[in-house]
Amino acid sequence: MIKFFNDFEAFQKEVQRHNIDVDLKSLLKLDVTFFEKYEKFILISIKDYAENPNNILILSKNYTLIYTTKNYNNYEKVYRIPLKKPYGESTVITLLTLRQILKNYTSVFEKIRSDMDILDRTLNPETIEETGRSLRKLTDRVEELVQLIIMLKERDIKEFNTVIIAFDYDMLNAESRYWLERCRSHVYRISSLRTKSEIRNTRELNQTISKLTVIMAFLSIVAIVVSVPGTIGAIFGIPALSNKYFEGNSQLLLWSLIVSTTLSIVLGYMYWKSLKFSAK
């Protein structure tokens, strides 16, 4: 007997009807894969990235209860022979659930990979960190799925008889390992993107510092150009000095200011050229 539920309350009532004493609500709060073997049944809880991410399976010889939003279309025809064998129902439903969860994980991976292709051009550091966190979380979930697949095969679990679905299960095992390796390889790609972003930011910082240095040098030269004639003019503007040395010689004062200003501009320009700054 196989029963599917997308309503948690109905699922919980059915579980209680079979005298199964398990705190199912606590499973909804777990963000990791849960597997436990009891005397008369197996309990498996797996998260995915659907709107309702919870998938809870209770497997036994006489009944298979599953709380999920997944669709299992035409599984009776495809697995007609395995379903008739002992523990065939629990085995087939578990296989189909694991396969659909892996499919959900691969769709999320493709979305992250697409985002990384965009990041390869933009190199936005905040988005890189956010994408990196999502990829690490996905990698952990795929790794937990692979571990569960291995555990179901290696442990003596009669509720999941891999013999009757040997080929399909081997394919699922190989496919899950493949996607795990792809997730891990893209973790290194995130590190590469982070490095590229840091290099670009450092280059932009160096360019900004170079521009600021040019501006500061220019302002320093302007200050020298202004200060030289200003200082001379201030000195000659003192009445005691002006009356003693330049009374009746205003022409000399004017030419002194012109010459000092011209010299400061020429010397400032020569100093600017000697610095060989580039604001690029």
C-alpha cells in the first residue's frame, strides 16, 4: 500500500493511525537529511529547494507513506514488475523520491552556474559571496544525498531492496556523484571569481590613489605659484619697508611681482613634467 500526502496534518494522522510514535514536526525544522531505522519501519527526511522543501518517507513491509509535493506519474507502469516483489513498493518510491530530489538539486545548480557566468563579467564582490554561500549549501545537500544513497545500498535494509532496481540505482548513484563533483569544482570557481574581484578592486584603488597623487601635486604647485608673489607682495606691503626702499619706485615693485610670478610658474611647470604622472 502506497499513500501520498501533500497536507502535513493528514500525513501525521495517517502515521498515528499506524501507531508510529515519531515527532514529525521536529523533522520539518531540520535542514539536514535524516535517516533512522526502527524495528518495523524506516524513516527518511530529505530537504530540497521546492516551495515546500520537506520530503518525509515512512517505509515498511505493508505500507509506504510519503509526504511530498513531487509527482510520481506512471510509476506503476514503468516499475510494474519491481512493485510486485517483496518490499518493492517502498524500494521504488524511495528510488523515485531520491531521483526527483537530485533533479531539483541539478536545476538549482544550473541557476547558480548561470549566475556565476554573469559574475565572471561583473565581479560584484557582494554577489560573489552570496552565490558562494548558496553553492556551499547546495554542495552540502548533494553530499548528504550521496551519503544516503551509499548507506541504503551498503546497510542491510530490507525495506529498500536494491537488487530489484539494481540498474536504476547504480545510475542514480553515478549521477549523484557526478553532480557532487560539479558542485565541488564550482566552489573553486567561486574562489577564482573572488580573487579576480580583489585584483580588480586593487587595480581601481591604485588608479584612484594615482589620480589623487596627481591632484595633490597640482595643488602643491599652485600653492607655490600663488605663495611666492603673495609673500613678496606682503613684504613690500609693509609701510616701513615700502617707504624706505620703494617709495617712488612702484615700477620696480610691479616688475618684481611679475618676475617672481613668472619664475614660480615656469619652475612649477618644470617640476610637474619631472614627476611624469599618469592619471589613467
